Amino acid sequence: MTITDIRIRKLFEDGPMKAIVSVTFDHALAVHDIKIIYARDKYFIVMPSRKNPDGTYRDIVHPINVEFRTMLEEAVIAAYHAEREAYENGTSHLCRKAEEAVEAEMPV
């Protein structure tokens, strides 16, 4: 299975959650709402999950083996760092979204 696209959907400044990501595999399957977390001096990903009636969470999609999880995590975190750099340089698509949101709130 090949990762064919990684899209950083949203960046966060505060707290341990740093981004929400969508990943496409083989131009055929998209997984949304993968979270990038920074805690204990390292980055890692958290797969999409749902809350059970007993208050626990269960992943709705996840890697089956360590090798695939490592490959996915490395690719997603690399894409996050590239997007963060583009955001700081003002070249990220997320910069334009933020500017449009500010403009929409300002009275004309």
C-alpha cells in the first residue's frame, strides 16, 4: 500500500495536538482525522477513533503491523514539518484560509 497524498487539514499552536491530517492510499482510500501529537519530547500520530458508550475510545482504522505504522507515522510527521515551515514562511494553503477567515469577519 502506497501513500499517494498527505494533506494537513488544520494546525494548532497550543496544546499537545499539533495537526489534523488526511492520508490517501493508492489513490483509492482516504483516512481522515489522523492527529499529530507532541508529548514527552516526541511527535506521534493518533488514528481516528470513536467514543464507546462506556467512555473508552476505539480506533476505527489502524495499522496492523509495526512496519506499516512506522512508515505511516514518519511520512505524516515529515509532511507536518514541511507544512509548518510553509505556514511560517506564508506559503501554506492554510495561511490563505486563515487570511480569508479574518477578512470575512472584518466589516466592509
